[in-house]
Amino acid sequence: MKKVLISISLLFLLNSCELDRFPLNGPTTGTFPATAQEAEMGLLGAYKGLTLLSAADTPWLHVMDNITDIGYARPGVNYTSPITSSLTTTNALAIKPWEIHYKTIARCHSVLDNLESIKDKMQESTYYMIDAELRVIRAYAYSQLIELYGDVPLVKNGLKLGETDVPRTSKKEIQQWIIDEMTAVADKLPAAQTSYGNVRVGAVAAYMLKARVALYAQQYTVAADAAAKALALSEGIYELTPFNSTKQFVGKDHSAGEPESSNIFGYEGYKSSKEWIWVMEYNKSISGNTHNQGYYMGSRLGKGVCYWGPTQNLIDSFQAIDGLPIDQSPLYDAANPFANRDPRLDLYCVRPHSRLLGIQFEPHSSFARVNNYWPVINGTSATPTQVSNTDATNAYRSFSGYLWRKHQDVSDYNNNSVSGNSDLNCGIFRYAELLLLYAEAKIESNSIDASVYEAINKVRRRAGMPEIKNGLSQAQLRTALRYERKVELANDGLRWYDIRRWGIAQDVMNGVLYLNRAATPWTKSVLVRIDENYSPIYNTTEANKYFNTQDVIYKIGKDEYWPIPFAELNANKNLTQNPGY
């Protein structure tokens, strides 16, 4: 499917400087687009704009969970400051989303502003398709901006010189604008555009965006209705993809094999999985359209630098295979903590004694040498070789003691290096999230019926977990839903938003995050309980004996949003800063 964005290279030769004008005075050439072909090229340029947002050369969506309670980044100003209430107006992490999303919005306006003038030069259906797709892209960009910054300037067309001092529009007003926009354009689109590898949006994506924004806005009935419409349109097109045969290796050690989910989150998945509803496409044949995610996510022995990884808090959140939290399940054994657990622990995370990218992963210093299975994988030997264990000795080994398996592909082992480049796509919307959006909206609107249980249970059945019990209260269903969002959507980039909108950020991001960089064995006494939000509550005296920690700070009234970048405040005198900065 690496074909959708090929034609945009010509567009950038024609119009590159106009498309990247920044911050809010988007391109208005007066003559572009002049034809239907140019309009489509401009549309593809807008899609490509979504791929430009990264941090540490990792797509943004796979960065965000690593500044929450479930993920951890290598310590440093950019990634420690968001979790210690010390972001500044010049912090690169806080600047990038503002810059890139407004650039993408400007790319949309470069076509939308003049599209009406060439309506008679194209088929009516083409006109409405291009108009609708651009409005979905623009709305998505705004949906990200308002979650990160709150009130932001709502710009609906390219601005001319002298018109750039646009004041902030309330988040609530922009949420309603997005909902109304998606209501207006969704039915102008086909249900899906699978022939484009779901790079181009269809009605399912538009309704899903409406559902997500309405849910975040606490318009639960609107969200449930939009999600229901998206699910109905998905029939025969989108569905959950079963995990592949490597699921048999979960809970076992490296000698058994390597569990992985590349048939969903890897190259194979983006090619053939029916779970992806909307994706960002990366393509090595286009200049600047790659990333180096595999290098930053990979282990030291996987030619990576261990930049991101799950926290102990997330590892301890995974239920036992009987569906009970580990503080209640008789199957949980702290001396063998990775056995008898929700298979997604091993399918989505990398833990000690497992295999990653063909190599045994052991952060504990007692493992001086580990197994390299590539001779076995390549068929050159019946047995693995032994290699020095830099995953235990390198100063910049995993800082959490764990790594992400999800969104890595074993084939990137051959590509990983400081100068590596990958064109593994990045998903924006997938069917599992749509099911959970629907379930949450129905739970919060207290319109609970069998469809709520089925939506959650579809996700659980795919994982091999027991179905939730019937007859649960609203509060119990909320707990079940929050568990599924925490583990199923881990490292998808949604946790930062979830803990804020649920009002639990001040609880889970105050105090300490527990990490296990040395892979130290622990006892069951470290854990007091798993709370109603599926957050582990630790016995700090005991936990401090085994785990290392990261202090975290969350200030109510400040850390709900990031600061407006200093350069934007200087450029636009009508902007005001968020509280606390």
C-alpha cells in the first residue's frame, strides 16, 4: 500500500514553501488549486503533514504514553519535565504539536480556500470527497491541539498578512465545531477507503472522530450514537484481527519463542489487518517520510537505545488469566510474576526472560551472556549463539526495566541504527478503540445494555481473557472499561488524555512511578491493592526495597494543559498563556 503519497513529491516541488508557512497564516496563493488533480495533490500533502509530528524520531502517538503512569522515557528535560510539572514555554516537546498541527491545518486551507472556485472542473462526487477529507484532517488536528493546550485559535481559512493575531477560542466551542463538522461531512464519504490502505479517511473514521471528541466533551449520548453509526458502517469492512500463532509463547521464556503482534501493529498488519480504520503512511521513496522508531524502542542487543518502556505500574495492572487483578487472583505468583497473565502483557510489552527482535532480553546483571536466536531464525544453525549482555551493562539500557513490543516489527532489526529509517505506518484509529469508545459512552450515559458487554467482551475474547460478568453496576462496568483502555490501548498515545478526562491524573501522577531497571525479583508484599481505576497501590516501604522510582508531580489547575509556546505569544499579541506558566 506504499503508494498513496507518491504523487505529493511533485506538489512539494511546486508549492513547498507555501504549504509550510507558519504559524497561522496558511497558504493562500490565489490560484492553487487550479485543477482537480492539484486539489488531490494538496489533499495528499495534508495527509503527509500528519506524519511530520515526532519526538526522538518516533511518531508522536508512540511517545505520549511514555509521559504518563504507564510508560517511561529516558530521563531528560524533554520527557522528565512533563511528569514533574516543569514544562516551559520553550520546551521542544510542548512546541512541536502546536507547530506541526497548525502546519497541517494550513495545508488543508491551501486547498479548501479555493476549492469552490474549481467545482465546475471536477466531478461533483470528487469535489465533495476532497472537501470532506480535508475537513476531517483539519478537525483531527484541532482535536489534538485542544487536548494538549485547551483553548486555541480556531482558524477556518488561510490568513492574509495582518490577520494573524487570532485570539484563543474556547475548547468547548472547538469541540462542538468538530462535532458539527463531522456531522456535516461524514455522509459525503464512502464508508471506507481500503484501496488506499486506510490512509484516506472514510465515513467510519469521521464518525469515530465525532465519537471520540464527544466522549472527551462528556456529550455521552452524542458519542454513543456516533460510535454506533461507525460500528454499523464497519460491518463487513473492519473487525478485530486475531493474534497470530506466536500467542502460544506468552508467559514462557525466550527458549520457547517470541510472542509478537506484527499481524496487527507491524508491516503485515498495516498491509492486511482489517482492524485499522485510519493510518499515517510512511514511505521510504518520499524524502523525509520515514522515522527511526525501531531504533529508539529497540533493546541494546536489538541495535536500539531503549528510549521508551512500560512502567512497573503498567506491568502490575495486567490481570491474571482468570480475569482477576493480581492482588486477588490465586494464579498470581510474585516469584514467577509473568506466568498466567493477560496475554497482552507479553504481546505488547517486553519483560525479563523473554525474547525481543530475536535476542534474549535480560536487564539483570547476573546474565553476563544471553542467547542470540538469529542463527536459528535464519536457518544457519540449530542452536542460538551467546553474546555479551549489553542490555544489563550499558549505561543507557532500559530505564524502566521493560520495553515496548507493540509497534515494533522484528524485521526492523536489520534496519535499526542511529541512522536507520523505517516506513512502518502509524495507526490513528483502530477498531478496538471504536468498540471501547462505544462502551464507555453507553456506560457514562447510563444506557447500559447487552451491546456494552459485547463491545468489551469482543476485545477480551480476542486477547484470550474471560468475558466480564453480566449484571455489573455502572461503577463496575466503568472499572472494566478502564482496564481495557489501559491495557489494550497501551502505547497508542491515548493514556495522557484518559487520566486527565477521568480526573485521576492528580492521583497517578503524584508521588512516584515504580520502575525495575535492574530486573530485581520482588515479593507480593509490594502491592496493597488494585484500585477501581485499575491503578496499582503500593506499600511504599516494601516497594522501595525492590524497585527504583521516578518522582512525579501533577498540579491541579496547571498540568491539565501544556504551555503556549513562547514564540507564539511573541508573534500573536492576542494570545494568553495557560495558568501556571
